[in-house]
Amino acid sequence: MQRQFFRIACVLSLAPFLLTAQSSQPDDSFDRTSDDIDRFVDELVGDIEVRLDDFLDGRTARSRGGDGYRWEDQEKEGAETLTFNGDTDVADGDTINGDLVVKNGTLTVRGTVLGDVLVVNGDVLLRPTARVHGNVRAMNGSVTRDDGSYVEGYTEESSKEYDTKRSRTSRARYSTSFKPFMWFDRDDDDFLFRYNRVEGLFIGFGENKKYFWDGSRSLTGHGSFGYGFASHKWRLQLGLDRQFATSSGLYEIGGEAHSLTDTKDEWIMSVGENTAAALFFREDYRDYHQREGYSVHTARYTKEGDVTTLVDLRYTVDRYTSMARIVGGSFFGGTTFRNNPAVDEGMLRSVSLTAGVSTVEKYRKRSEGWDLYMKAEYAGRAAGGDHDFSLVLTDIRRYQPLSGDDQISIRLRAGSLEGTPVQQRVFELGGANTMPAYAFKEFAGNRMLLANIEYQVDSDILDEIFFWPDFLAMVLFSDAGAVASVPQRYGMHEGFDAFSVSSIRSDAGFAISWHNGDARLGFAWKTDTKSPAAVFFRLNRPF
């Protein structure tokens, strides 16, 4: 079929010459011309098929020699070739083990390709996090490389003569991952390892949820299990979802059951950094509780380039139980962890709506885009639970480069808790990654406002003033926040007038960080009172 298509295309392109030859030459001359054209078409189609088949088989690699190009035979053990039709994304964190072929669409690479890349009738966009361990070639298209992208082999592009306004009936996505929010703490490893003051050493195994954007699978399972060696408790989570892929996104219905050691502090610090702090410095920046129950949900996800959206409606039934501090100390940081606060125990039945959108694009030294998150939760006694409250939480972040060497990052966070102020939903500020000049969780209440701003300057600017190492950056930051406790009878939108200028706490400082803003040594001072500097070290940026 492909051979016949090429023959027809070639003959049609040569039709004017055939007509001219027929009108100006005898019949036998025309026959000879027609035979010559047939032979030319056969040779051309055959050459195209051979080269395309060689590429798909992963047995040829193109390299530059002294007199032009030459073709070399190259075996690729265990590799496969993935072929897609239409626009295709390889997400950051995803890996393709083999060659990748895309027809009639744009290929955007943010992840890793362990092989060659070929795009026919389309463009190749290599984003800063892209890693291609092979060659990149665009036929009838272009190759665009952002700073920070890596290509082990050569890149080649040919003229772009096709109609860019053609209709596209399908959109293929290789990615099976989805990370809607910057603070979302997803463990990408199948092996689970953590250390904290209520479980001690925890070791387990898990499988992340996969999102089949191309509709290749409709059912996806996920879960984890592990054991806490100090708590002597097994933890388990099992989920099953039914997905419906469409050209505009992914719809899902599903449910899961769980027995977890849980926390409300995911947004403050990742599990990896918290484990390191607990192991080596006797600092556990999370508070924990036991949560056992189940949930059912329906959700819609979209993923278009660097724009991801999420809407999730969920019904949850959980029994909450307090957990005591079991582990005494760490390797180097002393002998005693702080106590783990109790929660309001009992059965909690709630309906929650979570929505968000992210346009954040990560570069080697900076990030750019918006990150918006909102959650509303209702837990009423009418549903049969032991607690009665409503909660709304919003988190807005903007990452704005001012040039290639500096950027501003801003976070605004607000929350309102109406009804019973259950401990596992109360808002807390102070300390690590919120307001570092103050004590950890120094302020608590049912109304919360927080604003953080950072200005990051890379070494290229600093080196113009005085010597500065290329791998370090300077960060100037300021934080302001307030938490209030208002009467339970106040409505969700009421009570924010309790905040005054005198009730807002703020700090400012600077940090020396790695070139991308992570791994920083910081110094923060309170701005409302005179106090010594709070010194801190973090492995990740605060937001």
C-alpha cells in the first residue's frame, strides 16, 4: 500500500512532463519516456522504503564522514521502535527504551529517548529537560532545541513544505505520568524508603498510577505496601481506575482502599528531604496520623504541551487515629524528636472537589509559568461522620524569569475552615519553607494567609561584579503570613477582617543555592522584632 502511494505521488508530480512529451514527440518516443519514468519511480520508492525500514528496525545509524554521509550497520540489543501518528509528547521523567517515530505531527520531548528520533511531516521540539541518546531527524519539518537539551548524535532537518493548517484527528501521547502541581510529592521509585519519628525505618514497594492518554489501556491499577520497623505496622494502599481517553483529555472513575500513615504537610517538605533531615539532624518537619478507609472518585485530566489541568470530585470515608512518637533520635542530631501532636479521632465522611492548572516549564536554571490549586471539602454530620466542617484552600504560584540569568518566584496561599476546627485540618505556619525566621508551626488557626517572594540571581550576573562560582546562585527572599482563630459560627468568607497589620508576621533574608535554586544555605531575620538570624539548610527550593 505504501509503495503504491509513493508511485501515485511521484507519477502525479511528473504528469506535466508526460503531457509535454506526448504533445511534442512521436508515440514510440513517449513510450520510451514513460518507461524511463517508471524505472525512476521504482528506484525512488525502493530507496525510500529501504531507508525507512532500516530506521524502524534500528539497524542503521547515520554519521558524517569526510566526504559526506555514510550509512553504518548498528545492532540495538533489546530496543524497540514506537510509532505514533499525530502530535506526540514525551513528558519529563518518562523514558523511551528504543527508537521513536512520529508521522504527521509535532514531537515535543521533555523526557529521555534511548534511541533515534525520526519525525516525518512534522517538527521536533527539544525542551530543556530533553535527553536523546541517538540521532534526531525531521523530514519535512524542523528541529528546535532549547538551552539545556541534550542530543548524543546528530540533528538534521529538511524543508518544511507541507500544510501546517492540516486537520489533526488524533493526538498521541507516550507519557503515562501526570504531575499537576509543583508541590505534588510523587514517588517515582518502585522501592519505598522513609524514616520518621512515628514509624522509624519504613521499607516498602509501590506502583504509581499511570495515565493512558492514547487509550491503549482502559484499566489501571496502583498501590503500595510496606512495613514500619519501629511501629510494627504494615501499611497498604490499593486502587483501581477506569479511564476513558478522548482527543481533549482523559476521563476517569475509580476507587481505592487504604491503611496509611498520613500527613497534611506534603506542601511543606518532600518525603525524601524530610527523611534526610530526620535521619541525620533529628528534624522531622511533618506531623502524622493513621488514616484507614476508602474513597471513590471521578476526574478529568488534560495535558497539552506544558499545560496540565485537573478536576477531581471525591467521596471519602476515613477513620483517623493519633500516632505517638516512637523513635527517640537520629544518627547525628541528638537523642529526642519533638512529640507528634494528636488529631481529632473518629470517623470522617467528606465530599471534596479539587481543581488545578499548571503551565510551569522547567529549565536548567529556572522555571517559568503559573501553578494554580484549589480544594473545597465538606464533612457534615448528616453524612454519618463524627466531624462537621467545611474547608477551602487555594495556592497560587508564579515563576517569572526576568532574563536568562535571574527570575522572581511568588507564592500566595490562603485557607478558611468553617465549623469544628479538627486538628488534621487546622492551618499552621512558621519555620521550614513557610516563614523560616520563626519557630516551626508557631502559628495555628482556622483562617490563614501566606505570601512568599524570591529573587534568584545566577552566577553570570554576579560574576560581572566580583568572582562568583559558576555552579552557585544568590537568592533574596521575603515572607509574610498570618493565622487567626475566629468563632465557629463564622461563614467561610468571614473572619479575614481579624487580620491587621500588627497581626502579620514577616521575615527577610538571603541564601546561597545551587544553580537551579535547590540545595541552599539560608539566613533569615524577623522584620517585626529584633532577633538573631535563623540559619537553615534545605535540599529543595521552598516552593
